[in-house]
Amino acid sequence: MEFVYDLTVDPDAENNTHSFALGMIGHNKTVLEVGCATGYFTKALAERGCKVVGMELSPEAAAVAENWAERVVVGNVDDRTLWDLVDDESFDVITFGDVLEHLQDPLAVLRVAKHKLKQSGFIITSLPNVAHGDVRLSLLHGSFPYRETGLLDRTHIRFFTLQTIRELLYGAGLVVVDTKRVVMPLFQTELGLTREDYPEAVVDEIRADPESEAYQYVMKAVVDDGSQGVAAMAHRVDELSDRVLELELRNRVLLDQLVDFSKYEALQEEHARVGEEMQAWITHAEDLKGQVGQLREALQGTTARADELGATAHRLNAALTASEQKYEEITSSRSYRLLAPLRRLRGALRDV
């Protein structure tokens, strides 16, 4: 049988919910794992020497988890009577790995759960961030796309941000002493958004929030004993955690700017090269323009000379035509014919 929530846990993975939680829990603890599913996380705990009691809604999944758990209590954790099946003050750690967002009343469950902790015990929670930038960008397009798993898992009935998670834990009488963030860059979540669908100014505005790429929060919380010291420490931890994230964001922005600057320098060099080529073409065009001007002047001079020669030729042709007409008139006259014998005699005498 296949289960939706059946994963492989890598204790050494970076930027990972399970490795963060394992690091907070440590070794050789008694653990109550709420929502143990098929026991993939139970197995990782057992390998670290932990003794685990599981709580699981699905009997089929619980049967698989029993391979690594001491036992698994089957039922709905929203049901207060289910908690009577585990002893009070028995556990070093209680885990809620991606569970609270599926519950009708997570606050009431946390208030019951803390009574199952030993005096030095603590609770581990992991919750998705509904204020991730991809969810915000989806809403800008009027979309809230449910998926089988992830930020908008279709079985989620509660949605949390960093602030509302803290408020939930504080409301349950717990104070947060450690916070880890699973970071997922914009446009890389299962929501499948495309960068080109959003204006640069909108994306920059989303990224301005240091929490915009926080995909999931893993928190370690202890019971608030009412002392100022614990409350002050928890507040300081929150401040430091937020400050670290702000510095990480600033570092990413600076790295992006350095990359952009290097690209800018390359573009500047390309721009300078293209500018030089353009100037060479402009100079060449100016030379051609000058040559064209000279040719035009020469053509104009040749045209003028041709016009002048044409006029002269026209005048000479007109004079020739007039002469031919005059000659024709003379040779066809009566006097020219009467003088013909005399012209012949004169020609004969020139030949003697």
C-alpha cells in the first residue's frame, strides 16, 4: 500500500525539516511522535537510540510504523480521550511534524500535549509558511492552488505564518527556544509559478520581506514556567533568529547585485565595442557621403557640358539645314541652269 506521507529521512541533509528536527532532538530520548504516519521518521529516531511511542490516525500506516516504534496509539489526536492512552510526564520530546495544520483545534492539542512532557522536556513543531512568496504571488493572480502535498496541501485546515506559529505556541504555555527555516526560493515550489508572469517591481516587493522564501518553520519550544528569564531568553532567540534571516537575505541580495554588476561590466564592454563599430560605420558613411557629393558635382558639370554641346550641335544642325536649303534653291534656279556651259568651260580651262 502506498501512502502520501511516506518519505526517506537523511539525517545529514541540509535545508531539511527532518534533519533540523533530529538535530534538535539529539540521541537516546523518549519521544512521543504525533502523526507518525508509516514510521519513516520513527525509524530515524530509533537509529539514534530513541524509544518512540507513535500516534497515528491511519491504522494501516500505524501498522507499518510499529516496525520501529515501541507502540502506536491509533486515533484522532483532536480527540482528548486518545491522550489518556499515554502516560503523563513520560517523554523527553513530543514531535508534531507537519501535523498541527491538519487539526481542528491545534491550540487545545498542544495544551494537552505539554502535560505529557518531563520537567526538562520540549516540543518540536514543523509547519509550512502560508506567507511564502509563491503563495502571495498566486493570490495576486486570484489563485490558491491546492496540491497533494506542500504549502497548500489539500488536507490542511489551518494555515500559519511565522507570527501566528509563535502566537499558537505561546498561547499553549510554551516558549520558543530555537527556530530553523527550510528555505525555498521564489518560483521553485510545487505551485509551479513562472517568473515571466510577474513584473519586476512586484517580485522585488515580495522579496523585500525576509520571510518570503521561508518554506517551513521547525521550532523547539519548552514549557513556560512563568520566569522572566525563560520569557526573556525566548524573546531574544526570536530576535536573533529573525536577525540572522535578515542578514542571510541581505547577503543573497548583495551576491545577486555582484552577479548583476559583473553582468553590467560585461554589458558595458559589449556596449563600448558596439559603440566603436558604430562610430567606424558612421565615419565610413561620412566618407561615402563626401564621395557621393563629389560625383554629383562632377555629374552636374558633365550634364552642363553635355547640354552646352547639345545646344551647339543643334545650332550647327540648324545652320547646315539652312545651307542645304539655300543650295537647293540656287541649283534649281533658271540662272544657275543657263550658266552651266560657262561653268563647264571654266572647269576645262583649270584642267589645262
